[in-house]
Amino acid sequence: MATLQNRFHELANWHQKIIFSAVMAKEILLDEDVTQLPELQLREILFRSINILSKVDQYVIAADKTIDEMKSFIYKKVSPDVDITSQNK
Amino acid sequence: MMINGLEKNLMDSLKIMIVEDEADICDLLSDYLEMKGCKNISKISTGKEANIRIELEKPDVIFLDIQLADNVRGLEVLKKTKELLPNAKVVMMSAYKEEHGQESQELGAYDFLKKPFHTDSVDQVLKRIFGQKEGEN
């Protein structure tokens, strides 16, 4: 069901995937002294890291799509010019 | 890459279960834990399967999403787990801490990770769990 709550849930999941992918890609490279590795092993590590990073752009695009859908719905209900900081107090 | 200060033997022996309906999150969390030295990790996507396998495998730590693929609520799995395995450390994961945090705590959850959470939060939870396990040994 496409409720606002479900969309926020989806958004949190996309962000979760982005965080984990970024950290994993970084840690794969940090885990080894890449300057000392034989070429074959270095290729394997770079391939693993690139493989993870190649998904990040897909996650960002998907998260953006969700935000756009939420934005168009919310803007119909609440004026985009409302100061939400004062509303939240 | 181990988590600083944690015993390798403890990391090896710990049985971890991830119950999460988003396959990518499940795989990434599993890969991360493996990279940190955890060897024994199960991955599950539904509440029904979780209930069966928790009883069979008796995990020490469960990372449990609240919203699961088969609409069995993670909170139901938590309740059943604490009845079966009172010492299991169940770490709840959800975007809705405001809605589910209190109930999770009352049902005996060890911790609550509000999505999206950073891997540092996972490290902190593991350190606390290992700290307790070292104290138990």
C-alpha cells in the first residue's frame, strides 16, 4: 500500500543501503595494504569495491524518486512556504 | 577488520541471525558482520521462517526488522524469541523508533537501531554484547 508511512519506510531503507554500501566499499580498500598486494589480488579487491559502489547511484536515484512522489503529495496538502521549524515547536 | 578490543574467539563463536525483508540490506549487514570477524550468520526474510529457525538454531544475537515480508510483525517474533530464548540479544531495526521503541523495550529488546543507522552503531552494539559475554565467561 502506498501510504506516506510506507514511503518514509522505503526512504529509510534506501538510505540504509547507501550508508552500508559506502562503508563496505571503503573498508574493503582499508582492510588491506593495497600498495603491497600482488596484482591479481589487487584486481579482486578493486572489483569487489567497484561492484558495491556501482549500486550506490541506483539507490540514490531510487531514494530521489520516492522523495519526489512524497513531495508532490505533501505539497498538495501543505503549502511549501509554511515554516515547518515553527510548526514543530 | 576486527572491532577494536574484541576477542577473536568470541567473534567466531557468536551465532548471529539477521531477519530483514530487504535482501540488499540483509546481504550488506551480513557482509559487514563477516568483515568484522563474525563467522556464523543466518539470513532470513520472513517472520514465519524466523520463528522456526530461531527455535532450531538458537542464535545468540538477532538483528530483527520490524516490518517483514510476510506481514508477521517483528515485534511478534521478538515476543516469541524472548519466551524461547530469554538470554538472546535481540536488536530491533526500524525507521519508526517513535512508534515501536517503547514496545520493543517492554518486550525485552536489547537495543533499537533506528534506520538509517551507521555501521558505527552496529559496532557499538556488538561491543556491548561482547563485553557482557566476556563477563559471563
